[in-house]
Amino acid sequence: MTKPTHPTSRGLSRRRLLKATAGTAALLAAAKLNFPAGAFAQGAGPEVKGAKLGFIALSDAGALFVAKDKGLFAKHGVPDVDVQKQASWGTTRDNLVLGSEGNGIDGAHILTPMPYLISAGKVTQNNQPTPMYILARLNLDAQCISVSNEYADLKVGLDAKPFKEALEKKKAAGKPIKAAMTFPGGTHDLWIRYWLAAGGIDPDKDIETITVPPPQMVANMKVGTMDCFCVGEPWPGQLVHQKIGYTAVNTGELWNKHPEKSFAMRSAWVDKNPKAAQAITMAIQEAQQWADKMENKEELATIMGKRQWINCPVEDILDRAKGKFDYGTGKVVENSPHIMKYWRDHASYPFQSHDLWFMTEDIRWGKFEPGYDSKALIAKVNREDIWRDAAKALGVAAADIPASKSRGKETFFDGKVFDPEDPGAYLKSLSIKRADV
């Protein structure tokens, strides 16, 4: 009868010991790669392996495309993140309200004011709130206000007053005049309203303001649907390439280094999966750093142009992604200071002072009532603490992590100043508004 063998220290050869040790080291190295935040040391990685995230076909969703294409979600322990194209911002809102459990989405590339409008129930069915968290900003600058070639001779720019005269003539002739944006109360709506109002054009009384999804802007201007529009890249660049209209303003000219899109998730999902939320945020932060490097711009444009992402010719994306803006009027700016920024200048950090400006503008135009407690809602929605924790876990340099939740006073092209310590004074300084303040 054969006796059962038992492993002993004597029976474990040196070779087997070294092999076992090497295997353990490899496993720990893999764990460190997957969980740079030290999830193994804490005893657990992300609670789930993925989430459903939405995006609109725009260049400022680039970090989500990069994080998926380059395996960064997988690197940070959430390999099953699914990045899904949405037809419009209205669709994004509806799917966020549903959540993935209702065949919707858990988070999204989103216009910064939308998480506030959704959380407050201002744009949802039956005004039912769906609490949201902003976990990161996705970019600064590089949206554009475009004007139809019907007004090519005017070469409309920062000053909208000559445009006002032309619109008044067209209106007097009995023809409709329209300005298009992408979602009421969203960033594009606020940029075009600010620009029109600064030129003496009331965006509610002097012109009809309509909603058009970003990828449909160029086709709609081609058939004369609108006189001007505001949207993000690559559509303004494509408009110029197709000789349908021209760029009047890069929005960075209205407000230098202005905040634009955010990455937001349903609060309930984040509260249930805090480690996964941090892992997703880390993947996006790492993607933003990669996307911001000039040596990566050609590859970035190629990624963004793919069918599952923007589905657009690379040549409509590349020049502006590298900072070359041909306005379509003979004006060409090389190395524009208003290039889309994904990481530099604290582009990724969601300053609460910036969210206060967006809310103040939405009060200006009647989306929130005067006296609404904006700061209380911002304290709930803006989770800059999650951003900070993710950045520290990623090893982001201290210099790239802002010390304050506020960027301080902001100055606009027309001389208006927004002081986050006194938003009411800013609101009173604006002549065209719906709010009675």
C-alpha cells in the first residue's frame, strides 16, 4: 500500500520555491497595475467591473474614447465599462433618469449645467429629481459660435452688433431668424445667449432660439434652418470645410479657459460603488493627461474619428485639435490659446466656483428661480473630493491639484466680472435677462 505523501519543507526544492515566489511577485505586480490606489492593501478592488456611460459625438468626450480604446478602464479594475453613443442631450438625460437597471446609463459626458438641472428636477418628467454627482471636468474652451455664409460679407466676430442689424433687416422682410444650441440651459445655450445679449440681441425676444443635437448642426445650417449656432468641435470645423458657414467666435474668446463638459454619474450608483467610481475617475484623468500632449494629437484625432465614436473624417478634427483654427473668413490662428484643454490649467478639476457661474446664468435665463440656493445644490452635486482622492491615488503632482474649490473672480470679454463671493452683483450688472433682480 502506498503511503500518502505530505509536502514538507525538506520536500520543497529550491527551484520550486523560487518559482512559487516569482509567481506571487507577478501576481502582486499585476494587482498593483490593476489597482494603483492600493485596493489590494485595503482588501478589495472596485465593487463592480464596469458601468454604462453615455457620450455625444463631440471632441470633448475624447477622454472617454481614449480610456476605452487604450485599456485604461481595464487597467484601473473596471474592464467592463461600456461607453455608449447617445442621440442627443435629451436622450442622455432620459437614460440617466432610467439608470442602467432600467436599460439606461449610469453616467455620462455631459453639459456641466445638466447634472444640476436633473438633480433639481428642472428638466425631468413630472419634475422628478434624479440626484447626480459631478466627478470631473472634461475640458476647457474650444466650443464655437458659427454663422451662416448668408452673412459672409459681415465677417461677424466677438461684437455681435453688426449681426443684430442684419438680423433686424431679415426679420423686417418677414423671414424667420433662428439661433441654435444643443440643450436649454446647457453650456452652448449659455455661450450663444451671452454673446447675443452682449451685442444687444435678446435671445428670447429678438431671435428664436432652437435646440438641435450636435451632430445635426452642419446639415441643418446647410438647408437654412438657422442663422447661427453654438456647438463643440468637430462640427464647427466641418462647417468651415464644407463652406456652409464660418466661425465667428471660439468660446475661449468670450471667457478664457472657461469650463465646458463634465463627467457625471447618478448619485445612487456612486454611493453604492464608491471604489468603482474612483477607478473610473482615475481612468478618465489618465486619459485626459494623454489626450493633452501635443505628440498624441494625431492619434487622438484618429481615435475620435472612429465610427463608434464621433464618426467623422479625421481632417475635420485634426487641425483644431492641434490648435490651428481656420475661421473660414480668411482669419487663421495658429497655436491658438483657446485650443481644447483636457488636463492643463487644471482643466480636469471641477471648480465649484465655475458651477456657481453656470447656475447663476441659468437663473438669469429663468431655468432656476431668483434666490435659488445654488451653493447648497453645488455642495451636493459637485464631488470634487472624489476627484482629489482619485488624483492622489493616481500619483498626480501636488501642483496639478488645486488648493481651493474656487478659481476666484472671472472676467469676460465685455468687461463683466463674476465674483463667486457675490453672484448677485454679477446678475444685477447684466442688462438683458429674465430674472427680476
